[in-house]
Amino acid sequence: MDTTNEVKVQEEYIVKLKEINEGKKLKYNILTMGCQLNENDSEKLCGMLEKMGYTRTDDVKNSDIALFNTCCVRENAEDKLFGKLGELKRLKEEKGLIVAIGGCMMQEKHITDKIKESYPFVDILFGTHTLHRFPEDLYRAIEEKRKIEDVIDVDGEIYEGLPIKRDSKIKASVTIMNGCNNFCTYCIVPYVRGRERSRNPRSIIEEVKHLSEFGYKEITLLGQNVNSYLRVEKEKNNPFEEYEGVNSFATLLRAINKIDGIERIRFVSPHPKDFTDDVIDAISDCEKVCKLIHLPLQSGNTKVLKEMNRKYSKEQYLELVDKMKKEIPNLTLSTDIIVGFPGETDEEFEDTLDVARKVKFEQVYMFIYSRRVGTPGDRMPNQVPEEIKHKRFDRLKELVESQIEANNQKYVGTVQKVLVEGESKNNPNMLTGRTDSNKVVIFEGNKNLIGKIVSLKIVSEHMWYLKGEIDG
């Protein structure tokens, strides 16, 4: 489907809103929940709003539009949204604040029904497949003064050329595909973001080249399962334009590695079952691809992994780790782990601890299993009691933190290449940046170093960050 005309229609609505807003000095506030894909979507929403004449404010009390970009992966996101909405009712009554809610949560009917019933002052509801129509939805809400619900259940298209306002001038995220075909039994994502659709290689390469021209140094490629990029298109014989030799995730990494100006390439998230040899070879060969690889584990027990529909065993995961460590020099790994999946026993949880001990992950993102309406996991018997989940989580946390502390010691005395991102949030007299392995480093230095890669000697470790000094 050619989406060019639809994008042009939305550009026309942006122009109309800019004319309506002329001279009014209107402001917007945006709250983003969830993953980096959501953050990338929010950058597009910000881009649209700023082209309409709005400026961003961090204080919702000073805003004319309150925009929420929601996540539905965990239950606490719902609690956060409903709490924030309760706070906005008075602002709506006092100053006519426009309230708009988009993102994954809006693809869940029980959530939109609750919003319409309990928070009738909300003006706009839009889903993951209709984000591009936000200018039209906002125009209609303002001009027609009625509630807008713009949510569709069918898989959306990929819309190129939407405005974008990036949070950083140094690092940028680039979505390479939308949706997911894996249907892990704990996960709601395939139901709210739809099936896998890959962006055209030319669009991705041109976006990265454009970012390079504007001085961006680090690119993170985003997708629910990046290493299956273009797989569906090949399986279904859907036409796509091979551009600069790109016909797979491995060839995409190699093509981006050649782009002048880009100095670091990261990607999230791959799936262990799709980590093919050509991807491993590309990571090893491409000097710009960071050697910290995010490899989601979720559980270390084969029976639990099968019930999660992860399609690999404990042994296969460890074999993949061994292969990657042999093939990729200086490899470090991060992971996701879910504690307390339905039916998980104490003995099965011990397998998760065993994998963590053996792999010695650089970073672990730990989650207590959260039931999601509409997923097979929610309907499973033998739900683990909350008290047991929390006890297991604490054991995993204790192990991971002990490993981080021991792992940090290997950095002390070494010289690390650090991309300087800006001033430290906790100490404006210090600069902060990250190593190839994504370790935060703070150090004293001139602000003209921001945006550059510098060599720092690591002088001490402090659990969640390292301290460095300019080498030489």
C-alpha cells in the first residue's frame, strides 16, 4: 500500500492547526511509558505537535495538551495512567485542557471502555496503528468539539516521512520493523502492535545517513524481534526493494556500519531462536556494532521456556552464548528475566539462577510476572503467589548485584572509549557518557567534549556507574 497520500493529508491538517494556533503560544506535555519503540513513537508525536506550533513543557499545569503514550506490558502502567488521569480532571474543568491518550494500552478494549466510563473528559483515544492520524484527530477534537476514538484492530501500515523531534542530538533510535509474530504466552505485544512488518531498506539507510549528516554518533535499531528483519516479506513473497545489498538483518548491520559519521550501532531486541550465524559474523566483523548484545533469556528452565512459547531450551541458550563468546571478541551480554511465571516451581527458578551464574550478564532487566488480559499466560492455572514472586525476585536481584559489583572491578585501571552524552544529572560539574558495553561513566571534562568519543581511564566503580579520568 502506498502511504504517501495519507502522510500528505496529515501534513495538511498540521498546516491547518498551525494557522489556528498562530500567536497563541500553546504548550504540550507528554508522558511516555514503556519501551524504546514507544519512546520513538513519542518523538514522532512531538514532531507533529511542534510543527503545529506547540512547544513542550514538563509541567502539565502549564500545558494546553496533555498527551499520554501508553504501554500495556505490565499492570503498573495501567495504575500510573489512571492515577495521572485523575489528577487532570480539575485542569480540564479550569482551563479546557485537551487530553489525548495513545499507544499500546488503547488497543485493549477493556481499557478504552474503562476510560470512556470513568474518565469521560478524555478528548482523544488513538491506537498503535493510527498514530500517524494524530493531526487529523486533534483537528477534529478542536474544531468539532467532540470526542475522538481512532483505534483499529487490523495491522497498520508503515508510514514514512512523519515529523520527528528527537530528545538527543547525539544518539537516535531508528525503528526497522513493527509488530511481532512470536506470541510468547506472557506477552500482549502481538495483540496490540500486530504482526511483523519490516521497513524498506532504502528508508532505513536514508534515515541513518540523514542522522549522520546532523551529527548523530550512535544509532539504536529498534524492533520487537530485529533479527527477523525482512523474514516475513521473504516468506510471503511480499515485494521489497533490496538497497545497498540489504536483504536481511545481517546485511543491514553491514550497510549501516559503512555510513560515515556514525560511530556506534546498537540494536534491541533480538530473539535467541533467530540468532543466525550471519548475524553473529556481522557483529564480529563490524567495528561500529557495539559488542554488548541484549539476549533475552526470560527463564533458565526448559519446561518454563516451553510454556512461555520461547522455542529454545536452557541448553540451546547456553550453547548460543558459548558460540557468540567464541566468535565475537570482547562480547558482553545483557538480558531480560521474568520471575514467577505461572507454574514456576522453586526448582525451576533455580535453573534461572544457574544460567545467570554461568553467563555473568553485564546488565539484567528483572521483572515480576504480570498477568495481561488476553494472553494465554493470564488463563494458566497455578499462578504463583505474589509473596513467592517477590522472594524469588529478591534472590535474583541479590545475585545480579553481586555479579555487577565483581564485574565492575575488571574495568578499574582500564582505558575505555566513552561517548560523552552531556552533563551528569546528579552533578552538573561532571560529564557523563557510556562505554561500548553501555556502562555509565562520569568524569571531569570540558563541555566541548559532549558528542565526542573520548578515552577515559577508569579509576573507581560505584555499582551503577564508573568514574573515569581523561587518559593522557
